[in-house]
Amino acid sequence: MHSSLLSVLTWLPILGGVVVMLVGDSRASIARWLALAIALAALIASVPLYTGFDLTSAALQFPERMAWIPSLHSDYSLGVDGISMPLILLTTFSTVLVVIAGWTVIEKRPAQYFAAFLIMEGLMIGVFSAADALLFYVFWEAMLIPMFIIIGIWGGARRIYATIKFFLYTFLGSVFMLVALVYMYLKTGDYSLAAFYKLPLTLPEQIAIFLAFFAAFAVKVPMVPVHTWLPDAHVEAPTGGSVILAAIMLKMGGYGFLRFSLPITPDASRALDWLVISLSLIAVVYIGLVALVQQDMKKLIAYSSIAHMGFVTLGCFVGYEIVASTGSLAGATLGLSGAMVQMVSHGLVSGALFLCVGVLYDRLHTREIGAYGGVINTMPVFGAFMVLFAMANAGLPGTSGFVGEFLVILASFKASFWYAFVASITLILGAAYTLWLVKRVVFGAVANEGVASLKDLNGREFLVLSLLAVAVLALGVYPKPLTDVMEPTLRNLVQLMSVSKL
């Protein structure tokens, strides 16, 4: 089983999604239960990735390799390490929650809805486990199709506009990455990532490849100024689409920087770290201010996501400044650890907040903040969950939101006081827009008859939010199981970053 575990995790949801689609909407109940069974099977199958993981090794584990396109020297090659394995677990966990959350909410073509999420789950796992660049690119592009369909069919009134914008931004950025991959293949004669890591490149070559990667990964994060597709996509997407978009798809940008940019183009990454750091700090401050003025709950959380993902890119690249100023490789590892923890934490917290918005929207069919007020009076259990996730979003100690941000700020301080000073502003802004949201929606007197008629969480909603609450608190109180998994891989990555290819 271990020898083909990654293939099982990749193809079980994809094939299962096809079966769910064939079951059809006329047998919606069967389709729902089958989708849940497949999602749970994938989650259970992913557990051995953690329990069987070698915490002392930085090498790819659970490797699989077979000929795929021999004429191009491209193999079906899979493997995971301390960077990709936590993101796969996050993917399988989030998909189960999305299936449960959409159980009765989705009435239009439910079989196709659940099938799209299952297929997308398999494709996203393929992205995180691919050890061949061409295979990675195929999974990377293919996963856009299910999300395109999810927003386009089950989205809001402006879903077509949001879908086209999302697709164009992400697809066009990826075209530059494909050019860079083909260029490196022509130099190595091989699409394996291991060959790319060993490829000597001049500084102009590295800069060109870095910028090509940057075009793809910056859009996916998304970084300022290519972030404008995200709020539109979130607002128009159904709740499940927003959860997967925030929890998993945004992380692929950070994953791309860690898997491709830093080890393949270390000298260019060092030369252009100022660009990424500057854009990251702009996202932390400017987007935080934009979030303050939002009147739509989904838009506010979407802009919050952009600001928090700025910590991920900051943590990825601040290591070069630390090495340059102090010579400490451990300081660089600290920044990368913060970036990884922030990715996992943001996946949990942002997903939970979007689910909370979905709970309210299912009842009153509006996301306008002004339509609510005093929700805690009629939905006390829901109010407690929303306040918990809001506090995690603001970086409250004891929640997962604090750990990643603290590690990145600490690493930034080792590089420059001013980096840390600007980054820490997010703790103020994050608290400002999050508490402002909670004050207007949750607390106060009952605002209107709609709020007065609200009913508290049902069993299905309580289960989903409870699982997320446990995960947020567990990671916030005891992050060691996650950091232990990442540490050997990140130390090895810092070694690759510190060795010049010139």
C-alpha cells in the first residue's frame, strides 16, 4: 500500500468523482453519501503519510516512479517531503468538510457539485506530490477546470465575470512557467525536479526563470498587484468553492516558491528578494486597510486572506536578508517554518470564516454586514465559533493564527527592524477589521426581524465548525508535530538556497 499510496490519494478522488457524476442528480442522496465515503476514504488513506513519515529525512518519501512520456524523458514521478505532506493532509481534511457543509445546501445539480470537488481534490494532491516538472504542470493547470465549473455554475449573479477573470489571471501567469520549464528541459534533457536543482545557470538565466515562476506563483498567492481576481472569485463562489480556494489553492503559490523558485534560482532569488519582500509588506499593510472598509463579509475575509498570505511570501524570502546580515542559516529556516505554519493555519482559519459566512447566508441570503447585528442573541453557539475564528484571524496567542505570524515577525526582526515593524502592523490592522466585523455582525442588540428569526447551528454545521475549532486550537497550543515534520526539509532547502549556481 505504501508503495502506491500517493497514486491512491491522487486517483481515488478523481475516479470517485467520475463515479459520483455518473450516479447523477436524479439519485442525489446516493451521490451525496458516495461523495462523503470517497472523501473520508481519501482522508483516512492520507493518515499514513504522517504516521509513516521519517522525521529525520529531507528526501522525498513514499516515492513512485514509472515511465510516462519516454520521448520527452518525463516520468510519472511522485513523492512527498515536509513541505508537501502537511498540505496534502490539509487538502483531504478540507474536502471532507466541504462535502458535509454542502450536504443539503446544494440543490442544483448536487452530484456534479460533489464530483467537481472530488476531482479537484485529486488534482491538487497531484500538484503537491509531483516530482516531475511536466507532471506538476499538468496537474497545476487541470485543477483550474473544476474550480472554473464550480464558480461558473453554482456562483452568484456575477459568476461569469468572476470565473473568466479567475481563469485568465491564473492561466496566463502559468504560461510563463511552462516556458521556463521547457527551457530547463532543453538544457538538462530531463523534466525531473532533481535534475533542475542541479542545473548550473547564469544570473541572467536565473533572473528570467525566476520572473517566469514569479508570474505564475504571485498570481496564485495572490500578491499585490495581481490580487484583484481573488475578491471577485470569493464573492461569487459558493461557500465550498471559497473554502477550497482560500484553504488550498492559494497555498499553491507559496508551495511553488518553496519547491521551484528558491532551490532552482537561488542567486536570482537573492538578487530579487527585495521585490518580493516589498510586495509582501505592501500586502500586509495596504490590503489590511482595504479590508477595513468592506461592507460584504466575504470581501472582507478575501482581502484578509491576501494580507495574511503576505506573511507566507515574506517568510519565504526574508531568509536571504538574514543570511546576508547575520550569516545564520537557522534564522532563514525560522522564516521558512513561519511561512509553512502560516499556510496551514490560514487554510484552517480562512476556511472556517468562509463557512461561518455560509451559515449566515443560508439563512438570510445576504452577505452584507449591515443586514446583521446581535446574532449572538439568537445563535449563541454559532456566535462562539465565529468569535473564536475571528480571534485566530487576528493572531490571538493560543490559536494557530498566532504561531505562523510570530515566527515570520521574529525572522524578519533578524533581517531588519523595519521589516518586523511593518509586518507587525498586521496585528493591529487584523484586529481592527476582524473585531469591527464581529462587533457589527455578532454583538449588540438584535438588529431586525431577519436576525430575530435565525436558528442556531444544526448538527451538520456544528460538526464542521467543531472540527475546525479543534484543529485551530491544537495547532495554536502545540505546533510541534507540524514543525517537526517540516524541519529537516526546510533545513535542506536553506542549504540549496545558500549555494550559488554561478
